[in-house]
Amino acid sequence: MEAKFKHVSNLIEKDIASGIYDETQKLLTEDEFIIKYKVSRNTIRRAIDLLVKRGVALPVQGSGIYLRKKRLGQPINLENLRGLTYYLGDHNVSSVILDFKLIPADNKIVDLMHCELDTPTYYVHRLRKLDNKPYCIEYSYYNKDLIPYLDNEIINGSIYNYIRNDLKKTINFIDEVISANVLTKEEADLLGLKENEPAIICENTSMFKTGTIFNYCYSVFNYKETKFLKMTNTA
Amino acid sequence: MEAKFKHVSNLIEKDIASGIYDETQKLLTEDEFIIKYKVSRNTIRRAIDLLVKRGVALPVQGSGIYLRKKRLGQPINLENLRGLTYYLGDHNVSSVILDFKLIPADNKIVDLMHCELDTPTYYVHRLRKLDNKPYCIEYSYYNKDLIPYLDNEIINGSIYNYIRNDLKKTINFIDEVISANVLTKEEADLLGLKENEPAIICENTSMFKTGTIFNYCYSVFNYKETKFLKMTNTA
DNA sequence: TATAATTTGTCCGTATGTATA
DNA sequence: TTATACATACGGACAAATTAT
């Protein structure tokens, strides 16, 4: 059962997406939302907080709650953890599996995933495509003690949906580290760039609620086409 | 007057920094904090929320509130908007001003800062150093209609502190966009790297509460030494 | 294994403060 | 100045997850 404030937040976001606030650029007031959804002020405020976090809404004390203008160039919002499939909505997402095997954890993996040496680990290396154009190169590791089974079919779809829907587990924390590096020959070929050109790297570490790491993923993006966005409120 | 939950959050963070929770890795319970600070449960929970956002604390339902292990390599936390000075604590921060002038906004600036053409704009180009070693190259623009005065002294210190303490204005939103690019000859020389090597770029757009942009800043970092971290809770 | 106690998560209601219009 | 609307803070009740018994 989904929490009420999350549910209401999603309802409001759907209304926003439908464009009903586009003209005024102003959402309903808290009191109006309270009546509309028959919830407490607390709940509405938590729902709005989520929209603020997602960079969608902007409450102004004494005035109202406004839409936040979208940025140009469509950078990847680091707050959006719903995966490529969701984020890229109307685009065609596919992937080519370059390698897939079960290996014992070496020192590097132990370090990255805080697991024991020789822990059985799925290694997945794939090229992800967007509208049939190379989009990013993934090197991903899954702790088999936590994710007991993976196969080609699962890998071809959304692994995160598999974890959520089939394993019934909840991903609670993701650390995302952004850096830059030079492209290897193989990576350059896959992305249609040249060796030693820059690459922008996103390293994701995914954890369950107690902080156990089930996945580490190193992704290489085309630096000419990819930016990452973090929106912050200091309030 | 600072909000109570922020104040309490800072007090708790100081206790964490002092190491008093290092042994158990477990903070006090909500009820214990309520007694200690004589505040409501709501206030304590908001204080803890801030610590969670900063990646410092990790509440576990039914169990307690735990310290979150620090990451290796000390990446720059994108949630930390307190500036270099705060973040790098015991290090020596300095800067070399490479250019500083008042210019009318051109089309590029208009686009980035959503201002009118020819708006008077301070342009600041500086090299920031950490322990006397080149750390990043900044190209920064300030809307003079919003930041009416800047001089060398202010620029040499923390501009953000000047805005907070002297102009008495509150920075409410910062959009941070991370990308990669190739270094220009000038940038490479300044950072001790070679032309066309990768650079990791952080573009900051800073806004006051109503969303008006007062600053756009393009920063070039040494890709060998700099990473950016985003910690996310899906809960 | 089952139950109770502990602890955080969600939700409600109310009152007051502060910024905006 | 007044009314509107969001921000802060308090209190209580119950649910859900974990831990101890």
C-alpha cells in the first residue's frame, strides 16, 4: 500500500504533465488541494515536497505554488531514479549485451560493494541504445547473495523493475558519483567517438534499506550529448 | 531567526563530527532527542531529514538512526552548497583573479541568466587554489541589477558569504549541471594538464526565492582529482 | 515460533509566524 | 492595513518494521 502523500504527489504530477496549469503557471493552493484530495495539510505539504525535490514545483510563501520552468537541453536529473525507460518516455530504448557471466568477487568488487571476497557476482556489460543510437556503456555488478537470479531476458528489460516487481524488494538508496575520464578504444568505437576523447562517467551504488549494496554500475556516456542535473533548495 | 529544526540539525551534526557516535554508529532515538532538545517529534524528524539529505544519517524503521559511512575519495557532495571554504575545512583556499569587469549582457548571457539584453553584468574569471595547488577555473556572471556592487576584496573572499551577510539576501535555489568537455590551452596550462585532455565541468545557476537568477558560474575541474556525489533516498 | 516492547513511518488537527499581494 | 497563503511548531494516534523476550 503506497503512502498517501506519494499517491497524491503522483496525481498532482499527472495533472501538471497534462498541462492544466500551463496557462497560469500556478498550481492550486494548499487549502484547495486539501479539499480536492480530502487529506490533511501535512499530507499535502509532503506531496508538494516531493514535487519540489523533482524540480517540478516551486512554493512561494504568501503567494502560492508555481510550476518550475523546464531547463533547456534536457539534462539527466539525478533525482530521477526511475530508469531510462521511464525517463525517456516516448523514445525507443534497447540494449546489446556485450558480456554476461557469474564471477567470484575480486578485491576491486569487494571494495566497491562492501562484500566478502569470492562472493558470487553477476557481471553484466552492455551497450544501451536510445532510438537505435548508442547512448551509454554499462559495466554492472550484482551481488548474487542478494539478487539470486538473472538471465538474458531480465537483463534485456529493466533490471530495476525485476527487482521491484518480482523480487519484491525496495531499492532505498542510490549513491551517484559523476566524473570524467578518457575513452578506451573499445568504448570510443561503441559510442562513435575517438580513443582518448573525454567521457562522462556515472557510477551508481544501489542499496537496500539497511545499506547493503546489491549493485554497482559504471556507466560511460557520450560527453557531447549528456549532462547531469541536480536541483537544490537551500530552504 | 533560524528555524528550530535547522538549529537542532546543526547541533546534532556537530555532535556527529565530534565523533561521539563513532563507536556505536548509532545516534540517539527520536524520543531521546525530543527530551535532549525539548522539541516536538515533528521538529526532530525535520532535523534528521536534513541530515539524511546531507548523507550523514540513516534512519531504519523499528531499529534506530545510524551514521552513514563516508565514501572513499571524498567526492564533492552536490548537496553541500556552503562553498569551498566550508567544505574543505582545514585546507587553505585561495584564488587568483584572471579577469574582472562590468559588461552588458550579450545573447549568451541573456540565455543563461534569463535577463534582458545589455543588463549590466559583472564578469569574474578566477583560478581557485586548494593548498596552493590549482583546483578549478571559474567563469562567473553576476546580474548587477540584483548584486549591485562587487570589488576585488569581495571576490577574493566568499562571494556567497557577502550575499548572505552583507546584502542580507537568501539564495534559495541552485541548479547544478555536470558535464565533460575538452580543455582549452589556457585551461590546461592553469590546471597543469594538456590541451584536449578531458575536463569535468560544473555549471551553477543560483536563484533568489522567486526564481530570479543572480549568478551563472561555469567551473572547470581537474578530471583526475574531482568527482561529484549525489546521494538519493527513494523512500 | 510466537509475543511484546521498541522505534521509525504515516496521518491527522490546531495554533502561530512570516512573506506576499 | 488587511487578507491570503506558505512555513514552522506542537501534540496525539495508529501502522509497520525491527529487536528482544
